[in-house]
Amino acid sequence: MNSKVLILAVLAVVATVSCEVATIFHPPPPIGSPIRIFETKQYVSGTANISQVRDGVGIIPGSVKQNMPASFAVDPANKRYVFYLSTTNTQYTYANGSYQIFTGRCWFDPSATYDAEVARHRSVTKIQSVLGIADMYSGLTVDAAVCEPSRISFTAVVGPFDDTLKQLVFAQKVPRAAGTVDKNITVLGTLNYPTFSYRPSADLFQLDPLCYNAGAAAAAGFSYCDTFDF
């Protein structure tokens, strides 16, 4: 490749990236707007601090986990996102449903499609701006990791101009084996994502091999929400 062709190729790449990034930015949305992190192409990574609390008692000894690897990747054009929280808890959501890894197994829920998950999270809305450098969203929602009638308390700090996720704080009931009497434990999580990119790579969305047979199990009636109570 001669120098002129190389320069033209480089300029073409720069122009493509610049155009893509330019279309991401927008004016901050008004108060009450639904969260758009699941509809925004991005890859953010960082750490999570997790603990479990028994209602009316306090933090359960030994349940505190700090600086766990955590990431969140979204590819809206192909209707997919991945929410990674350690090797034991990952959610893969695609156009045809969601796979949930929990307690060393994987469950498939064909009703938790990408479109359904986006719609469910519209109950999380903007409540305030933070010094003009971030927006805060809050609300109760349901996703593939939680079954009706339980809800997740969901508070997120989001970039006001590009809808990239900066921090997520959540609280949800811990799933217990169906029929378990003790349902009074809540997991609390604070996830910080200081590293981000507007161009997530395709390999981030590759399904974990643990989930390869989960679809067949779901078709046989072995579902996540039938297995656990919340």
C-alpha cells in the first residue's frame, strides 16, 4: 500500500469513528425521562461491592464482597446486552430471550427478550442532574434476574450527554429454592464503572458454554422463575 492510499484509509477510519461518536451525544434529557443505558452502544467496566442483609437484623457476616470485577456491554443494533457480575452471576440478553447464570447453572427465559427488558426498565426515570456532569435515575423494575412479584430497587448515575453508565446501586431479594420459608434476605450492590468505550467488541456477547443446553431445559419446563422464589 503506497503512502497516499494509506493516508486515505486512515482518514476514512477517523471519519467513520468521528461520525459514530458525534451521533452519540445529545442534550441532557428532562426530569422524568426513562433510562436509555440498554439502548445505547457502550462497554463499561470496573468493580462491584456486594453484601447481603437480613431484614431487621443487618449485614450477614461473611457476605461482604469487595472489588469484584464487573462490566456491562450493550449492542442495540443487534438487540443484545451482557451484565457481568463475577463468574457466578452473569446475564446475557438477546433478541430471543435471556440466559441467567446463577449458583453454577444457567437458565434460559424466552420471555425476557431484549425488547422486553428495555421496556421493563423504562420504569427507571431521571430524578435529577448531578452538577451538570451526570444524571441520576431511580425506580423499581423487573429483569431476567428477578421474578414477579419481586422488584429491584435500581439507581444509576449516567453520563448526561451520551447515556453511558457510570455507577449502579441496586437492592433485590436473594433468590431461594422454590418453597424455601426464609425469604428475608436482600442483596445490596454498588457497581462503579470508571472505564468505558463506545465500541464494544463482538466477543463480549459470546454466550458462556455453561448455557449451551439451557434452551432445551427451558423448553422442558425447567425455568429460572419456577426454580427460585423471591
